[in-house]
Amino acid sequence: MKPNSTLLRPKLVTEFPVERFPTDRHGLIRREATLRVGIGDDTVAGALRRGRLLRLAPGVWVAASPDFEGPCGADHLYRHRSIAVATSARDRGTATLSHESAAVVLGLETLHPDRDRVHLTKPSRGGGFVRGHRHVHNGPLTPNEIVSVGGVAVTRLERKAVDVAMAGSFDQALVVFDRVLAKEADVSVMKGLLDDRSGWPNVGTARRALTFADARSESVGESWSRAQMLAAGLPSPRLQHTFKIPGGEARTDFDWDGRLIGEFDGLQKYGRLLRPGETAAAALIREKQREDALRAQGIMVIRWTWATLERGELVETNRPWLVTTGLLAA
């Protein structure tokens, strides 16, 4: 008997195009929307298995994209997850994105942010809790401490800075206060929020960090550098001073009394320094020429990287030069 070729022929499975999944104003795909247009749960499950969709929260997904790769991509994905949780049926209208989650929605950089959970604040008398991917904080939250970003309720700049500062270390507190001051946050509002939290855990650390905060700090790395210097009792540097050099000017990250210059070499630094039509290599050469011009004036220039900060080596890297230039006693 001849075998039935139809039965032996492998069944072809047509993959449902990701671009046909319905998205909301935030670019999110929600279960109620897929069911409404006739896309079943099995189709969604298949797209998840094949890596075409990424799960953000129960019943909320986003199309996979190269934009979610690398450190910046992780922030981008976390922003989507925060919005997904805040606008889910469980938390919509009852909670406000706060702490690191509020910061990422506003594009505010922080140091070593928590990307494992979405932070929300609910104004109630009960205690906070951590459940799954949600960290719900309970406490005072007034209407004037909330702003809407694309229809999503988030804590305003000053409130989120205080929340992040009080939940972290001195380094994290200084970084977030520097970043919000650069965005013209109101210092008096932040001082008032800290005064209202007298006696709360970590309020002293946050107050000290706010005392040293400086809007002139241009990056997380620069702020973290200064935090490590302050913690070690090193002399405080001047920020963003401009030196005259042949053919122009040179603005530096840090300097001490015009005798020693410190430069933080972050990954994005040379991108920021690029002139129209200039390559990164050309910018690097120009920076070296600028550094040579400063050294020709008898000014010592030292550099460090993010890895130096991560290893905790900044203080011991800078201390010998501060001693050599007479800025610190041996």
C-alpha cells in the first residue's frame, strides 16, 4: 500500500508578523487588545518563545528590538516595563511611578539603578512591600509632587531625587542631586522634603549629599568621582573651569588651584565633544593636543575611567599627585 504523502508532509507554521500586533500610545502590546482583534494567547506565546516579543508584566509585552541591547538598551527596556506596570489594571490610577522608575521615564541618569523591580508609591498608612517585579512604597505623596508624562503619573523631579537619595548610598545621592540640579530642580523644595523626613533612615546621608550637590557636574561619572573624593577627605576640586591655551580655551572636568587637572574619560565623552563633521579619532587627537598645551603651562593632567571608579581606585590614583603638587600634605 502506497503511503499517504499528505500525512507525511510536514505542516508549515506561518509566523504571525510582529508588526501586526496592536500597540498602545506607549508602544506596548496588551492582552485585551490582542484578543479584541482576534490574536489568541497561543500566537502570543509562540512569539514569546521565538524571542519576537518580550514580556514586561502580566498581559503586557513589547516587540523585541536591538534598541534593548547593551547598557542603554537595558534602560530603554526598563522604561517600557515601568510604564507597563504603572498602567496595568492592578496599579492604574492607584499608584505613582517613583524612585528609579520615575527617573528612567524622565530620562534622568542615576548611579547603579535597580532594574530588577518597578518602583511605585501609594499614599497610604500601610507598610510598603515587594512582590514579584513590583516594589510598592507607602507614604505621603501630595498632588503637587506628581506630574504626568505621556499620561503616566510620576513623581516630580525634586521628589524622585529625594526618594532615590534616601534609598541609596552617599554616592548615589550625590549623583542624583547633581543630575536634578542640572535640570534646574528647586533646592529649597528638596530641603523641605528632607526636613519633613527627619528621623527617617538615611536622611542624614541624603542631607549631606545635597549640601555638596553641584549643577556643574556634567555626568554620572563626574559626580561619582567627586563623591569618592569627598568620602576620602581629599581637597574639593573646582568644576568646569576654562583655561587659556594657545589658539583658544580648554574647559576641564576638575582642577585644584590651577595646578592639577583631573579628567574623567567616560564612554560618551568624546561623542559630546564632536564638532560638526568630526570623527571620534579626530576629537581624541584634539583632546591630546589640548592636554599637551595645558602641560606646557606647568599644569599636571591626570585621567581616570569608569573602571577606576568601579574598582575604588580613584583616591589612591589621585592622592600622590595632590601631594606632589603641594595640594595635600604627605
